[in-house]
Amino acid sequence: MNDKVIFYAADPSALAQIKSKTYRARIGGKDVEAASGKTFERRSPAHDVVVGVYPECGLVETDNAVAAAKQAFEKGPWPRMSAAEREAVIRKSAQLIRAHAKDWALVESLESGKPYAQALEEMGWAAGIWDYAAGLARHIHGETYNQLGEQTMGLVVREPLGVVALITPWNFPLLIVSQKLPFALAAGCTAVVKPSELTSGTTLLLAKALEEEAGLPAGVVNVLSGFGNPVGARLSEHPDVDMISFTGSTGVGKSVAASAAASNLKKVALELGGKNPQVIFPDADIEAALDAVLFGVYFNMGECCNSGSRILVHETIAEDFVKQLVARAKKIKVGDPLNPDVKLGAIIEPKHKLKILSHIETAQKEGAKLETGGQLMKSPCGCYIEPTIFSGVKPQMTIAREEVFGPVLSVLTFKDADEAARIVNDVAYGLSASVWSKDVDTAFKAARSFRAGTVWINTFMDGANELPFGGYRQSGLGRELGKDAALEYTEAKTIVLHLGGRSPWLN
Ligand code: NAD
């Protein structure tokens, strides 16, 4: 322990808001408890008090939820109504997220340890995605081919895929389900959602509000609180699930894909981990790059798939760049997520905190130089890690290759653009990357050479719902957001029309 970085506490009036909520799963339009009567609870990592109690759903509830989604797909109004009607419900859903934003942000802040002010911003981002998906609902259309000869006309129509299972992680609960669910709904699908057992609150609240406030028919969205095994595992192998969209770790993503293949070969979409580099050339706007590096690695305590957890700095500027980074990292306000000034809150849970600390230990053992941080903060619950920076990191070190998912930055250096691209691409992941240079040739050549789903030039973790998001290689499969996001949840059906008499095969 050390006391170099100050801990910012929250004031008593903020702490007085901490209360435990009791939730129900949502199946077939009803609030349900687990048939076993079992529940599990969530303690706020920042305060170590119970903030949520949830039904522990198992195989029975999972099968019931899939049956409800199947019934709603095969017999219910949702897939059959006009796109305009679906658009209206999805747009109303965006409004209800805004209406509940303050309460739901508090739920997320308490469950996850993220700063409340940030959670509140995320509610606005989530609502914006529902608005975008509402707009897409009326633009799902097929193609016609009228040039296939006098007697042939072809149509490609888009149909909803069916029952989709959506499995989400704990780091951005409402935001990540919002990258999937409104697009599945826009396509006319029905869904079973399994949020992380650590942060189930807002997804359960959303399901109830979708039906009771936005007018979504019963059974279209079902939400199960419970653990990866059995709930997520059962969804992955379920014969009546037509598609599974998973966001989480690469290891679990592989097991989801394997179960999907071994069962009914359901469609799989995966959003997985990253080891995202920011590459800084000597002609960069250094002020802007310094700030974006800090934001990139410390946003959401580094518990972010897009975390800019490694930077490559040109060797001629590296020493001074690191000096300035360290000075700024020490000024970051770490502390109680309910303090409005805090930028860095609590780590999600003790087990994950130990994983981050073990990465820090390994980095030191492998010869990286600890420039700042690296320790637990003195705090009421011991779940805060100092903003940490390692310099002298070599591409083969564990800290340069594995996802830490914590507030830990690795600084590597490079001589020229070719070497930078080699280092950038020499990891298993390829989610995102950035390049900093004022020279258009340098910036675009670098952007072309990086094998990543998103490359930013002179910015980081920036964008819009119009832009697709997803990973190369072991960072994922498929894309979310963008104009084709709803098409991911459709099948293409080819219809061939023959005009006039047909010449017989058998004379
Ligand atoms: P995780 O893989 O442990 O869990 C994700 C979800 O899968 C949870 O709901 C969990 O209960 C469920 N799950 C666990 N075991 C399962 C199984 N056997 N079958 C089916 N489902 C199972 O991930 P996490 O710790 O919640 O989240 C952190 C990870 O998520 C990081 O690796 C991060 O990079 C990744 N992530 C990726 C993106 C992206 O868009 N690429 C976004 C956020 C997080």
C-alpha cells in the first residue's frame, strides 16, 4: 500500500442514496423468480454493501425464456408488424432510457464501481443507439434484379433471423446490450438476454420498461439473471436459438462458438478482448496525444475492450513523453464513484483486482520499469488501483501482449513506421488502434498497415453510431453499429420469378 495518489471520498448525502434493490427475471411478459427459489446478490465494489438481489436462473428458466421468445416469434405480432410500428416502439424505448437515466446510472455505478457521472453519460449514449436503430428499422429492404433476361426476375428479401440470445459483460451493461438489442428488434427478431451476473440491474429494468412503458409485446425480450454456467452455456447450445451475439472475453467467446457449432450451427457474433495500441510519431500534437493516452487507458478504470493499454512512442520523443504522462497520471482523481469529481472508480471485484496486481508483478519480473502507481490505494474497501505506467516494455513481455483490463499502461518504443506496424500487429487481438501524426502520408499509411477493426487518426475512442464496430482476428466476429447492424439479425432469402412459358427439361 502507499499514499502517493489521494483518495477522493464521496459526501454523506451521496452515500445515503445507496440502497439494495430486489429484482425479478423477465420471461414471457412476467416478472419471475427462479423455480429453485435461489437468489444471488451483488455488493458494490466501492462500498462493500449489498446493492442488488437477483433470481438465480438455471436451466428451467433458460428453457422457459427461449420457449417464450420462440412463441413470440412464431405466433406473436412483433415480426409481423410494419417496420414503422417497430420503429415507433424502439424510438419510445430511447426516450424511456433518457427518462430513467439518473436512477439507472446509479444502479450501474453501484454495481460496477464506475463513476456515477460517467454512467449517466453512458445512458445518453445508449439512448442515442436506440434512436439510430429506430431509424434503421424502416430501411431494412432487399434487392431486385430486373436484368436477368426476359423470363427471369430475382428478388432478395430480408427476413428476421428468429430467436436471438444476447450475452453481455459487466463493464458497460446498458451500453453493450444497446449495441445489440435494438438492432435485433428492428429486424423483427425476439430475444433472450443474459447480462453479467455482476451487473444485471439495468438490463432487467430495461426489459420491464420496454413492455410496460414502450409497448413492446410480451415475450419479445426476455431477460435472465444468472451465471455463465448454466445460463450462458445453455443458450449457446440451445437448439431453438437461431443466433447468439456475445460480448465478453476471448476465452468464453471461443466456448460459445464451439457450443453453437456443435449444437444447431446457430449464427455467432462475437465482440471480444483487445490490446489496443496508440502509436505516437514525433510530429504529433503532443498535448492532445498525452491527454488521449490517459483517457484511453484510464477510462472506466481500464476495464474497457477498447482500452489503449499499450502505446508505441517514437524513440526520439519517448523519454520526455513518459515524463509528462507520469506527471499527469498522478493528478487523476481516484476515489468513490459517487464523488462527481472522480475519474477513476473501483475495480469490479476482488478477484479481478488480484488479476490486475498479478499482471503488474509479472511485468516487473519480466524487466519492465514501473514509472508510477502499481499499488492498491489506501481506501475504505481496498478495491482501487493507482493509475500505473510501465516504460521499457518489450513486445514479447506478457504486459505487452495480454489484456490486463485495468488501469495499467505499457510504453514501448519504435524506430520507424514498419517497426511500429510489426509491433502493433504482433498480438492475437485486433480491435482498435490509433496513430498520432500531423503528416497525412504517415497517418494514412499507418492506418492502412494496422490490422484492427477501428483505427483512429489523431483521436482515440471516438466515433458515431453510423460507424461499424468490431474486431479483426481474436477480437471478434462480425460488426455492431453502422448501417448494416440490423442486417446481422436477418436472413437473406432469394426469390426467383419465372415469367411466361418454361422450356421443358424432359422432351
Ligand atoms: P466474460 O467472458 O467473463 O463474461 C461475459 C458474459 O459471458 C457474462 O454474462 C458471463 O456470465 C457469460 N459467460 C460466462 N461463462 C459463460 C459460458 N461458459 N457460456 C456462455 N456465457 C458465459 O467477460 P467479462 O469478464 O464479463 O467482460 C470482460 C471481457 O469482455 C474482456 O475480455 C473485454 O475485452 C470483453 N469486452 C469486449 C467488448 C467488445 O465490444 N469487443 C466490449 C466489452 C467487453
